[in-house]
Amino acid sequence: MNEQTDFKIENGCLKRYCGNDANVVVPDGVHTIEREAFENCETLVSTVLPETLTEIGFHAFAECEKLERIDLPKGLKKIDACAFKHCFSLKRVDLPDGLETIGFSAFEGCGNLEEISLPNSLFSLGKWAFLGCHSLKYNELAGCRYLGNEANPYLALASVIDREAASVALHGQTRLILAEAFAKMPTLKQIELPSDVVYIGQEAFRDCTALQALDLPQSVKILDDAAFLGCRSLKTVVFPDNDIKIESSVFSACTSLREVVLESGSIGDNAFDGCSRLQSITLSERVLLWGDYIFADCRSLKTATLSKAKHMGRLSDDTFEGCKKVDIRYV
């Protein structure tokens, strides 16, 4: 292995590995492995990454079919989308404490992956991250499947086994609810979220048409895309005062929702689009409206109380598109 010829590195970013070794040690000083850097490396069996590494990019190791082992450093913060997609020979992955984000399809198609240890530091895990990981072992408890670590095997709720349940009791140490965990459970009427939940994934409760109320604990930081889309019986949502991030279409088509009161956070595209019975919204000066069509087609909306200092003159033209009766009040 020749550092001069095998690695294309610019300003601490590994752009491309050009060698053909089976066992690769990435040089010290690299902080980012960029997109597709090792993609389709047919000879790669194992790799050791430097302690300086903080990010593994999009498709960085995708299609490395012989890759059996990868040593991840403690400083790693982010694994981007599809980073290890179709690494068929991976059997075990220990993710380091300090890792915060795993992108969508990160380990998709790793059919021989049996064990993965998720750290407590994780607060975002994308959709399809383990799709097609047919050998992956889950921890089952009270009708739920979890992933986690030795100290907390119930860190992340992956799925609910009984799809006809009216209520589900989650383990008290659960911190993440993964994508589609409750999706399309038509009889689910109530859910009590553990006090330490920080993340609710994409489409986690999509089309839970019987769900009526939602009390989000103070710990929740992210509601990912379409998390509660189509929950047409959802009448009340209690939001935490903790700078919560509401991503795109989270409450879209929640046609029974009547009121939104948010003290702190940010709201993305179409977040409340099509909430046809929504009558009032109150947003404090600590709420950022960054998306388009946020309250579009909320046809019953009568009053929107916003911050004069934060929101006046800064709303997108389509924020209230289709809301013909709304009285916007700045305080």
C-alpha cells in the first residue's frame, strides 16, 4: 500500500482510494471520506480508519462486496446515506459512542449482517438504513423489535409485531422510534412515548388513522419527514418547548387537528398541509418557518398569531396558500 499513489487526499478529505489491497489503513489526518471514495473496491476485505475521522460520505463503501470488517473511530459523528450499501460480507458492526447521525439506506442490502451496536449518542437514523439485512438479530420485548447496545438493548424501536394493536407499551429506555415502526396500524388509538425519546423517524406513525392524541416529551428533538402524515383522527398535539425540528409533511393531512401552539423550533415544507379542520395556530418568536406551503390548504384556519419581530415580512407567499379565512395577527 502506497500512501502517495493509493489515496487521493485534499485538505483532510479522502476523495478516492485507487489501490487494490485487501486490507487498507486510511492515513492519519483524514477527517472525511467523501462520496464513493471506496465504492466498488472489489478486493477490499478490511479497513482501519483514523481517529481524526468524523464523517463517512454518501456511497463511500457501497458495493464493496468482500468487505468483512471495518474499525470505526471514536470521533465519528456521521455516516451518510448508502455509505455501506450492499456490503454483503459484513457480519458485525460496532458503532462508536459519539456517532450522531446515520443516513438513509446506510447498510441496506447487507444480507449477512447479524449484529450492529447502536450508541446512546445517536439521534437520527434514516429510512431503510437496514433494509434487506435479513440476518440482523433484533431484541424482542412485549411485541416490539428493538436495536441497541449491551447496556441498552432497547435504544431504538425498529418495528411493532402486532399490527392490529390498539395500544403499545414501549420500553422506558427507548430513545429512537425508527422509520415506519407504527406505519399503517389502523387500530392504534394511543401511544405513550418514553421520557427520553429524542427522534421519531420518517413515516413512523403514517396512516395510523385511529390515533387521537399525542403528547411529545421534552426530550424530542426531531420529527422526521411524514412522521404522522395521514393520522386523520389526531385532534391534539402537545409540543415540547425545546427547539424541536419539524421536518417536511410531518402532520400533513391530519384532518382532525384543531390547534397548533409551538413555543420553540423550526417547521419545514408542507408540515401541516391539508389539516382541513385546523382553526388556530400560535407561534412564538423562537419558531423558524423555513419551508414552503407549511399551512397550505388548511381551509378552516381562522387565526394565526405570529411574532412581529420574527415573522412579519419573512413569510413565504405560499405559507398559507388556500387558507382564505385566515386572520394573521402579529404580536
